Amino acid sequence: MMTLTPTLEMTVAKVDMVRLELALQGQLILPGDPEYDAARAVWNGMIDRYPALIARCETTQDVVTAVNFARQHDLLLSVRGGGHNVAGHATNDGGLVIDLSPLKQVVVDPERRTVRVGGGVTLGELDAATQQYGLALPTGVVSETGIAGLTLGGGFGWMRNKYGLTCDNLLAAEVVTADGRVLHTSERQNSDLFWGLRGGGGNFGIVTEFEFQAYPLGPEVMQVAVFHDGEAMGEVLRHFRDFCATAPDEISLLAVCGVFPPGAEMFPAELHGRHFVALIGVYIGAAAEGERVLQPLRNFRQPLFDVSSRLPYVTAQTFFDEDYPAGEMRYYWKSLNLTTLDDAAIDTLVEHARRQPAAHSTTDIWYNGGAIQRMDDAAMAFHGRHVNFVINPEANWEHPAEDEENIAWVRDFLAAMQPYSDGSRYLNFPGFQEEGDDMMRTAFASKYDKLVALKRKYDPTNLFSLNQNIKPG
Ligand SMILES: Cc1cc2nc3c(=O)[nH]c(=O)nc-3n(C[C@H](O)[C@H](O)[C@H](O)COP(=O)(O)OP(=O)(O)OC[C@H]3O[C@@H](n4cnc5c(N)ncnc54)[C@H](O)[C@@H]3O)c2cc1C
């Protein structure tokens, strides 16, 4: 029995709701339904929103139906891939959520080494399917993240310097546009739209299916994970910088500064509460070769401990999973592209990293080079290939009373790093996008005007507004 919220009754006639429910092959979830609370929840525990309708789409036609409904009824519209956007754009108050989570198909073509992937697939599901054929594609480093949002914003993972970002490996996409058309996009078909999808976020339509290039890898890989005393943070970060300058493309290193969280069983009890700096990466090639190439990183200084090992690629892809429980913690992550990581930048970084108020927070520094920088920058919307280092302080805490100091830590940190940056940032770590248009202009630099023109062409009324939003002007 369908029950309507008062807000929705004002905008949508009950008969239209029933029509929508009948037209969908998937489920329409409403406030009061047993699944409602689980369906409206997203990864960031800070986000607590109450949409009026959640359309669980099982087919492309369901997505068309839901898009047309949102447009015709002038509803606020969210699109949910994996629900991992930090700002919580996958849900909203009082509007419609198009939930793609039933779109789970992963079809591997082992001969062409390509993979077709539904808009609701997570990285773990994708890796599990491709590894059955000895293949993998560049994605991210936490298995529960959605492939959709990750790809549309870029995609940093362990394979990035060898094979590029996730968006670099996108071959084609099926898209439902704001006017309800289904368009096939690639470098040859609707190529302007394809250009925008590769880094331009969810602005131009809803991707129901992605097609990617994949590469032989695994099943076993070599992972390096060495943890040093936080007292040596500056020294280790200098080594990280210098190592990356000559590292082969097979290793895309990540430096992580943090605190051994009290109670964390993975770490010896005597370390709990102490600062650390860790160097973590996966060798993208034969495990034995990886062991040899990564040994110098393990020999540097005396680490507090070294959990480097050979392991299945799918396990390496879950290394951080436990650190990011869905719905339980509060998260505020923001990034800055660094145009230099000189000693002064490292000193500033260390000073702020050591001030993190919450034990579960970290400061991540991504090294981007190799294939990322060999790509033709004009080939797609993604902006950021000009920098080698991206800093991402991530505040992860538990109690609402601590919101202010944790958010302030990230903001003060990035303000202090500004002299070492051109102000651009990686939009998959966008904070709450509180800078609005200013952030988008700086983030896309010279590509911004082309994105606005594309938005005007494909979504002139900004139906797709809950994303890293480009306004149509
Ligand atoms: C725990 C965690 C780990 C992460 N690790 C990495 C990492 O290793 N590398 C990295 O690069 N990033 C990483 N990220 C950032 C991640 O790429 C972004 O949060 C991304 O937006 C997540 O995508 P999603 O589909 O899960 O999110 P959602 O919240 O579902 O969607 C994100 C945005 O994309 C839009 N969108 C979603 N699906 C579609 C679609 N099919 N068509 C059109 N628009 C769509 C949404 O409207 C929203 O604006 C991580 C994030 C988290 C929370």
C-alpha cells in the first residue's frame, strides 16, 4: 500500500506515483517501507537525508522512466552508484533517488581484454569478475567504492602509473541524458559527451553501462606496506618523493601519515596512539619481480613494522577496507594538487599532519606520474595531469560533537599547503564542495568553459545538479 509524505503530495499526484511504480521493473521505495532506511543511507555517517522516492533501477529503461519522471515533476534528483561520495550526493531531502545498485552485470571479453560494467557495480565485484580471466583494470584502493562515481571523477588506484586513471581506460559508455534519450558514447560516437564523462562527473547524464580496457595481472601480486615512526615523518616523505622520481611505472606509491588507532588489533598495543608514516603500494607485474624492485623501500631505515607480502590481487584491493566502515563514522575528505613537494612543502605538511584531532584520520599523498602524464590531456575533461603529488587529508571521526574541529583541521591544512599548489584539486575528494562554482572553475582550469557548453547542450536545466556541479550558465 503506497503512503505519501506531505511534501511529495504537494508536487506529485498519487496517480502519477502509481504509474511510476507500475512502469518500473525495479522497486519503488517510499518513506515507511521496510527497506527505506537502508536504501536512503550512504557511506558517510554525517549524511542523514530523507528522499521522497527511491527508484531501484534494474534496466536502462527503468533509468529512462525515472529520469523522465524527475524532469516532468521538477524533482530534486540524486543518482546513486556505490553511495561513496563524501558530500553525500547520492541522496537528498524530499526528492527522487535513482539507485543503480541492481545494475550489477560485469561481462568480460577475454580476447579483446575488455569489460562491460553496470552502473551499480563496486570495485570488489569488478575485480572478482575480471580476475577469473587473469585480468584487472585501474580502479581505486577500497573495494566497496562504486565504479561509477570513481570513473566519472577520474580514478586513482594501484595501477595508475602503469596504465593510467580509470577514466583513461574507459572505451565506451551507455548514457541516459536529461531528456530521456539513451546515447552510446565513445571516441567515435557522441564524442563530445564521451569527453565530458571522462572526469567531468555526473553532470551530463546517467551512465548505465561502462566499457573498459583491462590488462593481464595476478592472481598473485607483491604489496609493499612499511610503517615508520611518525617522528621520522619528514625524512620518510623526502625518501618517498625521491624514490618516486625514478620509480618504474609498475609502482604507484601512496604515503599515508596517521596515528595507530587505540584498540586496533592489527597493530601492536605499544604503538597505539603513536604517529606513523607508511609507504604502501602494489607492484603491477610479476610478484617475484615486484619483491625484488620493492626491496629497497623495505630496507630504508628501520620500519616499526613491515607487513609487505605476496598476496592475491583481490586481497590487496581490500587492504584499507576495514578503515572505512559505511554509515558508522563521520568523514570529511578534501584534496589539493601540489605543484611542488619541496622540503618546505614537506615541513608544512608534517606540521599539519601531526595535528590531526581524530585517531582514525590520515593524510594521504598520492604520487601520479608514468602513464597518467603520457595521456593526451586534451582527450578528456579530467584536469590534474600536470602535478606529481596530490595531498588528501581525510578526517575520519565518530562523534557529532567533534565535527567542527575535524573539518577545521582539513581546511586549515589545505590553506597552509596552498603556496605549494595552483589551487586545483582532485574532485573525487571534494569535501562538501562548499566553494561552489569557484572550486569547479579552479579544478577544471582551461577546460571549464568547454564543460559549461557541454552542460548547456546535454542538461540545460541542470536536472543533474547533485554532483561536482557545472552550472549551465
Ligand atoms: C572509502 C572510500 C575510498 C575511496 N577510494 C578512492 C580511491 O582509491 N581512488 C579514487 O580515485 N577515489 C576514491 N574514493 C573517492 C570516490 O572515487 C568517490 O567518492 C566517488 O564519487 C564514489 O563513487 P560512488 O559511485 O561510490 O558514489 P556515489 O555517491 O553513488 O556517486 C558519486 C557521484 O557520482 C554520481 N553518479 C554515481 N553514479 C553515476 C552514474 N552511473 N552516472 C552518472 N552519475 C553517477 C552521483 O550522482 C554523485 O554525484 C574513495 C571514496 C571512499 C568513500
